[in-house]
Amino acid sequence: MRKLLMSAAAVAALSLAAAAHAETVAITNAKILTAGPAGEIASGTVVIKDGKIAAVGAGAAVPAGARVIDARGGVVAPGFFATGSLLGETEVGSLGNDLSVNNPEIGASFDIQYGLNPGSMQFPVARLGGLTSAVVLPIPAGRRGGDADEEDTDASAYTAGPGGEGSKSHALFSGQGAVIDLGVGDTILTRAKVAMVAPFGSGGAAIAGGARGAEFVALKEAFADVRDYMKNKAAYDRANLRDLGLSKGDLEALIPVVEGRMPLVANVSRASDIRQVLAFAREEHIKLIINGGQEAWMVAGEIAKAGVPVLLNPLDDRPESYEELAATMDNAGRLAAAGVTVALEATGGSAREREMRYGAGNAVSHGMAYDAALKAITINPAKIFGVADRTGSLEPGKDADLVVWTGDPFEPLSQPTAVFIHGQAQPLTSRQTELRDRYKDLGRPLPPGYTHP
């Protein structure tokens, strides 16, 4: 009987989800920030049908039978991307995460998609900050967290076998990231294997033996191994190929990087290190993404010429290490003005991803154009990680990932009045709001656990 009841409940849940997905919604009287070719629309309508954006514009008609949401002069914007996020892989940072691995056989082949948690309590909090998607990237094995130099250069965790002897090549690569959505449901993976992550600067030097030059030598050898493996897979399987420094899993995982199909995300801060990484990418003919880039503004022209995007925290404004001596909150604005594609990251861990819109507002206050800041948390990360055909801007045919705001989304007092992911309305509650509502009226009877027998 219990199984029958559970099955009935599951069928009912699926029916409700299907009905919500099939619902036609028209959001009217809204200022529309499309982050797309249409730019800003002073007052218009967005139509959602079958989970997609059906129409956007001042003259968009409201379909018969559609549920109408009157924005009353509010703002409709694309859902924001949490770039370089911990969402779905970290719940409480002090209790660990699923974003790093210390295994001599697993480096490049580490894939964060298998540790994703759709039931994370962080998702509802992030949605209330206007986030609908996240780019989740691995972090280097052995890094304990934080931004201090010594934490980036902790080489003690990198071992290749008993006693730590042998190659540490696996640790040159931190693994593969993924794009997820933050909607309610059991399936949150949007696209897996979107990028390979590798530490550079002092962090990469520590892995390679303590010197920056050693890392580039090790990386060139690793890529040479991959190319030899690609040409001689049969010989490798017969154990008739020279010894290679990477496991078969890592060799296979790096093939898309060597072929230029998967970008390499380089965690790098210092201007001189960025120049070296740009040169390395040219020599190896690989696609590159710079992550961190606290001193990227100093080499903005070179980055723009190379067509390399930069992921950065717009609030980095002081040197937290010797690699960030020139950190400034003008970084994002200067890079965007130079023609670099910029995507903004949040700070403070998964519990504070919701504050990313405040970072975008700060970037605007330090010289970044408003439209550039909007694109840096919407369409730019979607383009960088290969999902711009599905989301990131308000255009007909794209997934209806959008938020209705009471006002300017970069203004801290503005709040979401509706959040849609794949056209499905999301609850505007979180654990925090539930606790607030539970205890704000002290005159109500306490829950049973608080009463004495």
C-alpha cells in the first residue's frame, strides 16, 4: 500500500511539473533588460510558452489564456550566472566539498558532474539573489581554501604514490567543470565537461617542484604525452609505448583540450604570469580562459588581442598575496573597455553567491558600463562556457530563465517578485525565510520540540 501511495504521489508531482512547464505566462508593463541584441526595452512584454521565451518587446501580444504578471514598472532581466561557483558541490565549507581530489590516477579526468546535489539548501538562497544558472569549476587538490599565498602553494597534498615518489603530473590539472541550473527538481546538469582547470602562478609552481618555469615544462610534456597517446592508442593498450606521465583516464580527458575543443581555465593572478600563459596557449594551440586575473588590467590589450575571456571577482581591491599587488576594483571596467569578454564571480563561498549582483553594481561604480556589467553576469558566461544558444539573454527560442525585479537588480533594495527557470516558476522561499516566518511572531505556540512534557 505504501508503495502504491508513493507511486501516486510521484505521478502527481510529475503531472504538476508538466503543467507548470506547459503554462503560458505573459509579463507585462516591465522594463526589459535583454542582455541581447535588442538591448534595453523601456516598457514591454515577455511571453513564456512551453518553457521557452516566445516573444519579447514593446509590441509583444499577450496570448489568449495566458497567466498575466503585471510587473507594474518593475524590471525583467535574464537569470544571473554564478561563475566559478561552489553551488551544488559544497554545502558547509568547513565540512569539505566535492570540488577537489587527491589521487595519483585522477587529475584531468576528475569530473564534478558526478557529485552534484540537486537538493542543496544553497539553491533557494541563490535564487533569491536572481541566480538561475551556475558554472561550477574544480579547485586545485591540496588547496585548503582562502586566497593567501601559502594556501595556494601547499604542495604537501600532491603525491603520486606511496611515499610521494613518482610523477605529480596528475595534479597539474584540477579536473573538468560543468554548467548547472538552479531550478527545483532532480536534474540540474545543463552541460558537462565545459572546461579543464589548471593552477598557474605560485600554485602551479608548487605542484611542478617550486618554480614557475618547471610547471610549463611539465605541461608541455603532458600535452606531448597526450598527442603521442592519440596517435598510438593501440600500442598503449599493448603496453608497447613509452612510459607516459598521466593515467589513461587523464590522457583521454585531455584530448579535447589538445584538440582545441575544450578550453583550459588558467587560475592566474600576476600580470607576468598571464603573459606566460597567453604565450603557452598560442604555442600549444589551445583555447584559454583566465580565472582570477587580479592584475589582468595591466595586460588588457594583450588579452583582448588573444580573444581570451577573463573570469574575475570585481571586489578584489587589495593585495592578498604577492601575486595581487596591483589588484583594483577598476579591473573589470578596464578590461571590458579594452574589448575583453568579462564574466564576474562572487565571493565568500556558496552561501554568498546571491551577492553577485552587488559585485556587478560595484563594478559599475568603478567604471564598468552598466550594460557590460549586466552581460558579465548573464550572456558572457553563457558564451564562454558554450550554452549561449540556450540561455543568458532574453531572446525568442531560448530557455525562459528570467527574473522579475521590483527595481534595478543591481540595487540592494530591489527584490525578485518572480523567478523562472526553464519557464517554470520557482518558489521565493529559502530555509532562512522559513525560519524567519516560523519565529517572527513570538506570541504563537512553540513547535512541539520546544515544549516541556
